[in-house]
Amino acid sequence: MTHEEARLLIGAVPGEVGPTLAEHLAGCPECTQFQQQMLRMNRDLTRLFSAPLPPRAAIRVVALPVVASARPKPASGLPRWLALAASMVVSIGLGVMFWTLRPQPSLAAGVLDHVAQESGSWSEVAPMTAAATDKVLSGAGVTLDPADTTVTYARICLFNGHWVPHLVVRTARGPVTLMVLRQEHVPGRQSFRQNGYSGVLVPDPAGGTLAVIAQGDPNMDDVLRALGPHLHWIP
Amino acid sequence: MRNIPPEVPVPLSDTVKPAGDGGTMALERLFASLRPELLRFAWWLARDRAVAEDVVQEALLRAWRSRDSLKDPAAARGWLLTIVRREHARLYERKRLEITDLDEVIAAEDSQLGTESEELVGLRLAITQLPEEYRVPLVMQVLGGFTTDEIARELTLSTAAVLTRLFRARNRLRRIYGLMPAPDGMDEPAV
């Protein structure tokens, strides 16, 4: 085995020493030194690759196509008065739901479990673009006013076997998590508190469930009232 | 399903689902438990947190759709890492991603990390600046735990070509340690 062949193997797989390479190393201090250097580098690589990731940078390394902030009107051409009416129905509906309470413990616990698993979502502060938020909400039957809400986290998450939008919205009451659970049905509002989170499940006008979770023990009626006007259900 | 009065805290133990849904729930939890590692893997491929999150998102969607093809849950990690790698490659091809001002970004990110030694900071920067053809096999090997044969199959290269690329990747990183790179003039074996 030549020095070049030995160094190729060492550099490619530093920790792997077959019989031929071992024989070469036994008689070659230069290649042995090269191996020690590569092993040290590999330890650093392992450390580096397991280190925490940098947060989302303000500047993107990779330039993805960005949709202009002025969003086109929905193709449906829904009259503005109808959208406003739908918004009012949602607000009133949320209030009425407060009085029609029938809990579903597994769903509430599942939501809390999911939010706890993605606890990093609360600490995101960089606003998502309207395009990114729309992408996550597409198909969920709901939109958020981009001008009036700051969304700092928007993901499509696997929940109870379905992919659901999971957003964190900055409100005057602090960050609030929204999950639009189209496949889940609750007969009425359910409130819950656990592990430093407060939440409500409310039936949404599209027949699914809206989960709203906040940190601490805020008045969830206030939270819902703060969110309600910015949520619009698409018929 | 047990009903409880409103405003009563719900114990997390109530997340137990009906037995018939057990497989799906177990897979969902498995996916969730692997997500941080998938995100780390994707970050080192894409070198950008937001892109990495998008890649993992798409990969998990894709994996979920084809979950029936995962026969052995023990193989889930490698299976998902492979899907992430392919999703990243697909995104790269689709968008023709442009690298912009990489040094500035890495410097900004390093200032946020703050705790790494100067050498590790240099190593991080050097890895992110490696050409794709060297960085991808290195990340697959060290972070993903793939063997050279597995990398060769996945990247449709010969094993010899993968060995050469891995050697060249590490050889370029030697500068970070103040070492001269070894002669690197060998031709890459045919794919």
C-alpha cells in the first residue's frame, strides 16, 4: 500500500483500519500522524454536528422565491361584506360556544402534548411571511389577516394521523398557539390547563376544531376575543 | 371516551389512544422523536434553518404518505434521513438555489451561538463552504451514520468515488487546524 492509498482510506473513513492499512501504519510514522489528525478532526466533526442549530437567521443563506407582501385577492372573489359577516359570525360563535361545554380529554391532552413537543415554537420571534403562513393554512379553510397579525411560527404538523396547521401568533396577550384541526370534532368549548399552558378547544364554523393555547394562566376569553377578528373562515 | 367537566386540567396520560390506532400513533411519535435529528441533518445540507425546516416538513409529508413501505420501525431513522437528503436535492434542483453572502450569515449565526471554540467556528464555516459534492457525503457519513456503500448507493456513485470525496472533504478541512492538505491530485474514480 502506498502513502497516497493509505491517506485516501484514512481521510475517507478515519476510524476504520483494515489489515493492509494497519500493516502500513505500523511502519509509517507520517501516515500514523495523519491518522491521528484525522481522528481528532472526526471528533470535532461529531461534536459540531451534534451541537444545537443556529436559530433562524435574519438573512437567508439560500434565496427562495418570495411572494410580494401585497397578496392577490382570493380567486373566489368573495364579497368583502360576506367576509366581514363571516368574521362576525366567528366572533359571535366563539362567544356562544363558551356556554356549550362538553370536553374531550384525549384531544386536549394530545394538543398539549404536541405543543410541549414543539416548545421551541414559542421562542421564535422573526415574523413569517404572509406567503409562508398562507402555505401552511392552505386547505385548512381559514385565513389570517396578514396586516393585523404577526405570525412567528407556521408549520404543518402531524397530529392524530392528520397534517394540521400549527401557528404561533403574537398578540397583545403574548404568543398564542393556534392549531386548526379539521378532522377533530368537539360538540362545544372545552377549556384546559396543564403544565403551565392554558387552552381551549372550540368547534369551528367549518365543522372542525380550533385549538388555542397560551402560556401561563391568561383569561382565554380575552385571548379568543383578540384573535377572533383576525381569523376568517373560507366557506 | 371519558368526559370531564370544563375547566378541569386534563392529565397528559389521557393521550392514550384506542388500540386500533396504535400503529399510527406509534409511528407519529417516532417521526416526532426523530425530527430534531432530521432538522440537524437538513441544516448541514442546506446551511439555513428556514430551508432546513421546509425540507424536513416536506420530507415528513412524503414519508407519511409512503409509511406503508416502512416495514421495520428500527430502520426508520435511515429511511427518514434518506428522504430528507432526497428532498433537499429535489429542492436544490427545483429552485436552483443561489448562495448569498454566506460568510455574513455564518458570522451572524456564530455570534448567536457564542460558545464554540475558535477552531469549531472555523470548522463550521469551512464545512458550509465545502462544495456540495463533498459536503453531502461527509454529512451523510458523520451525522447520518451511513456507510460508504450506502452513500454510494444513495448518490449513485461508485464506492471508490465516495471514498475519494470523503477524503477530499476532510483534506480541505485540514487548513482549519493549520495543517497543509495532503496531495489531492488523484482522479476521482469513475462513477
